[in-house]
Amino acid sequence: MKGLVELGLTVVACKDIDIRRPAQSFKSQAAQFGQHEITFRDKSGRFLKLGAGEAFLIVRGTLEIHEDIEVTKTKRKLNLPATILTGGIPIRRKVTEKTIESSTTTEAFVRVYSKNSMDADINNIEIRQHNFDYSCLGKRDSSGVTG
């Protein structure tokens, strides 16, 4: 680690148990850019400010979200006993089948760690791809560039 520090890099050493336990994240759904800070807001209206130069680590990654959904389908099937009783006239009945369908979606995220995140209750600010209001980036012009 001494060699990394001599290169001017900040070294953060964590125990394996600290890496495996879930970190407390501030789940941001909107941001507002100020002159010297960014204010992040969550869905309940709470906010967290990150001043210029306070971020020391930005992690980009993807999450796989697994979801099981119960699906009810109604089909019409031939009712064989009723068909035999009617002398061969096909009688159909409704049959309801419940199945479980699994789906997996992939979502990108960004986590921003501040210099004092190891001492705070909230370790990072998390921005998820599908749960963020991107209007803070400005309007898109005809060429597709925001600004």
C-alpha cells in the first residue's frame, strides 16, 4: 500500500466482512446542480448535499433484478364426460391455470462515495438507471446533445 500512496492514490482498506454486508445508500431520484455542490433528493423528499471536491470514489455497475410473477391463464378444454353424455357434441369448459413466470432485468447504477462516507450512517449516494429524473441534465437539442 505504501507504493500506492507514493503514487498519490488514496488507499482504502476494508475487511472482507465489510465488503459483503449491504451498505446504507441514499437512493437518489433527482439532483440539482448548484454553484459549488450537488443536491440529491430521494422519493420521500429528503436531500443530501455533496460539495465540490467531496467525492472520492465513483463506482459504476449493473444489478440483476430477479422477479417471480404469478400469471393466471384461462383456457377452454374439451370436457370428455359431458361430450360423451351428449352423444358426441363437443362440450368445452373453462380451466384456470396458475403459473409462475420468472423475469430478470438488468439495471445500471452509479454510487458516489464522499470523503466522510465511512464515518456516516449513509455510506454512499446511489443513482439507479430506471429510478432517476434526468431533467437536471437540461433539455436535448435537435442533435441529441443535452445542455
